[in-house]
Amino acid sequence: MAIFSLLHEKIRQGLKELGFIEPTDIQTAAIPEILKGRHALLIAPTGIGKTEAAMLPIFSRFLEAEKKKGVTILYITPLRALNRDLMQRLEWWGDKLGIRIAVRHGDTKQSERRKQTLKPPDMFITTPETLQALLTGKVLRRHLKDVEYVVVDEIHELAESKRGAQLSTALERLYAITNKEFQRIGISATIGNPEEIADFLVWHKKVNIIKTTNPKAMKIQVEYPEPKREDRYISAKILSSISVASRVRRIVELVKAHNRVLIFVNTRETAEAIASRFKILEEPIGIHHSSLSQEVRVDTEDEFKMGKLKALIATSSLELGIDIGSVDLVIQYKSPRQVLRLVQRVGRAGHSHKKESKGVVIATDSDDTLESLVITCRSLDGKVESVKPWEKPFDVLAHQLVGLAFEYRKVKKEHALLLFRRSYPFRELEEEELDETLRLLSQLRILWVDDDYFGRTRRSLEYYYGNLSTIPDERKFF
């Protein structure tokens, strides 16, 4: 309780009401550092209380400081579903502490957006793409000038994609708006290169890397189901091969032997294919992936929490920290391809720092079995891969240049170069590379460019808002 005593009195009262007496390891290590205003990267498995380790000291500092009119706290996640889930988790604290919290992303209704513009919340929960839109709004930019704290959740998920490069430069654009250094907190799963991800968060300042001292206990086994006589009947019923029927039968056995099970697959196509077979067998197993509508995903999550569904088939949509209640087993269908993915997914079982996480990998052939065994061994040994951020993605640079033109109408090239060099992906950006990118944008008439300055044109609006997302489109060929 000594660590919690450092927090504001209202937060201590809230912790008592919720029955939290002892902090977790990550909370013990992180709370004092964040209270001192230091940049920090929190690294721990799922279910260890990383969100509270970051947010409680930020809330404490917020309560002790003079209240500002605009947004003070910015919380960024990779998924809209995570935004919604986080809002539900923090809403109680917001009401308790008098902190107004709001979600802003693509699903936010227009009426709610108007309210947020007229009366901004104290804390925005958003995505990297929506942050791009916020930075160009005249009124919203004014609301963002008092930002003091930025939290990037699941930073490992963002860092290895162009979304990470986009976010990194957006945070430097935010720095230009606030005209001061705001405190940055990254929250990550276990990764192999924490120092580089800390640099990615803010490379021009020292970042405290805070890891949990007690790794979560895990038990993972790899199975290659052998065909049984009953599999012939299943095969005929679901119109599949005997080997597929064997895997389906084994998954059903595991689901029936446990209370709640998550079944992870690597693609949406696999999710739909397996789900259709369970539907034929009339098993209470649902499906969850990002292509489903928000209403369907929410209903499925609720049915799983209430026990109407014993299992959920999911892609990476449930891999991150979305609250779907207690899970006592995770099944990974086929090799997850990465140690990080397996650790993250199996960590969803026993979603508490005191419970063991149990996982079973269902392999599909000899090669898949061998790969799964290697990944499982490395997972249990804590040998997680490094996450490599993108270096100088020029499509992201082009988009950010147009964003700057929107913000300031007329931008000095020298100022743009200095701003981008503050972000980790563009820390080594050369003046010639900036000029070449601007030259291309000028040829396309997306920007006007002269010797020292650049600015927006009629085509800038369509280009900027048409390319807010760097998530690649999926194209299927038959």
C-alpha cells in the first residue's frame, strides 16, 4: 500500500472502494517514476495492471495541477475496439475524480463530435488515424495546446508498421502545437528490443524502461491430433478431410473441458472456415474479427462474457487488451509465426497476474508442428523477437508534409526538416530527401513549393483525408 500512498487522496479512496490493496510489480515500479514526470516505457505481460500503472499517477498529477480548459491527457490505442473497452474501464475513475473522458474515432457520432468541439474533455481516447484529423482542425488544435500527457498503448503493435511512423511524426506535430515537452508513456507487451522501442517513443529524451520483475507463469503444449474412427462421421458432416475433422474434434474436446476458451487463428478466412464447421456441429462457439460490424462484435463479446458462448474464434482483434471476461484456455490454430504473438495470445488466459496462462497449439502438418514447437520453446524461455520500427517511409513523409501545410498554410522547409528529425523513423532524414518528396507532391499539384516554403493546394484536402490510414488494403486473387 506504500506505493498507493503516493497517489492523490481521491485515488486512494477509489482503490479502497474497488478492493485494491496491494499494487502489482509493474505498478510498484512505474507509479513513482510517472509521478516525477519522467517518460516511461512499461513492459509486462497482459493482465498485470499496466493501464492502471500508467493512468493512476497521471490522474494524480492531473488532480494536483491547475485545471486547463482544453485536452490535457491523450490516450492512443491501435484499435477502436480497444478505445471502447478502455472507456468502459476508465469511466468509473472519471466519475469518481471529476475527470471528463471521451472517445474520438471513426465510429464517433457527429453530434458527439460537435459536443467535444464546443466543450473538450479532459482526456481523449483515440487512434493514430483520428489524431491525424484532430491535428488539422482549427478549433481542435486549440484544444490540444494544453496536452501534458500522452499514453501510447500496445506500442509494440504500432511500432512495427507504418502506423507507428505516422504516429511518431504526429506526436512531433503535437509538440509544435503545445510548444513544450509533454510526458510520454508507452505500454508494451514483452519485446526483445525495449531500448529501441523506448527511442521510438521519444528518442531525443531519456526514457525509463520499466519491466515486471516476475514474468507470468505459462503452460503451452503443441498437439497434432491423430485421426480417430469418429472423425469419419465428423468429416462427412462438415464436408472436410479426415485430418481437418480430427482438428475440429480435438478443439471441441478442449472447449468442453474448460469454461471459456479463446481460439486464435491467423487470418479472417480461416476464422470464417472453422466457424462454419462448428456451426454445422451446433457447437456454442462464436466468431470475432475486424471485418464484422461494431454491433456484431459487441454482441459477441457480451454473449461470451455472459456464458452464452463457450468459445470465441478470433484473429488479432482479441489479441490485445480488450476485456472479454475470464478465459481459462487459449487455443492457437496453426503456428502463430511469432513468439510475441503466441505470448500475447496465451496471456489472455488466466487474465490475472496471479493465474497461470494455459495454451494449446493445434498443428496441421509436420512442418507446422516443428515451427510451433520452436516458437513454444522460445516463448517459455522468454526469447521474444525484436520489433523493428520503419525507417523513413516516404509515403508517410508525404502525408505528414501535407498535414503540416494544412496546419500552417505556409511552411518553411527548414522548420519541417527539424520537426521530422525529432521523430525516430525520420531522425536521419536528409534535406535532399525532403526536397525530392516535396518535388513529387508539387508535380502532382498536391502542394505548391518554392525555394524555401511549401503550402497547400486544392488537391491537398482530398489527398490528406483520403490517406489517413496506412493500413494496407487487402486484395484477394482467385
